[in-house]
Amino acid sequence: MCRSIKTLRAPYVDELTEDDVRAAALQYVRKVSGFRSPAQHNAEAFDRAVDTIATATRDLLDGLEIRAQRATQPRAG
């Protein structure tokens, strides 16, 4: 039903878009709810959940501190 949600933080993506964040949120809500597309009477709750998850995802990614990996230096010998 649901493909894997990809990692959205650097260095796994070069440029993160709002579409990427929304797609991940949609995949999450689909998986949790068991609905690919909700019935009309569930659409409002479904859409609200996608919006909430997208906002939480953006907040998380904006708050992460990604430390640069140190390059391995060859030893002088």
C-alpha cells in the first residue's frame, strides 16, 4: 500500500522541497490510517493529519543540527 518514506535530511537530499515534506506526511498518514484515499466523511480528518505531520516534519528538520563528518586525513609517514 505504501512505499518507503525517504530520508529528508542532509546529506541524503540536496534540496528539500515542501512537496517532499508533504509526500512523506501523506505516506505516513496513509500507512497509519490504512486508507490510500479516505471517504468523503473522513477527508477532513485525513487532510488535517497530513498538514499536522508535514508541519511537525518541517519543525524537526529545521531543528536538527547536522555536524559535518570529518574527512579522513592520510597519515604522513
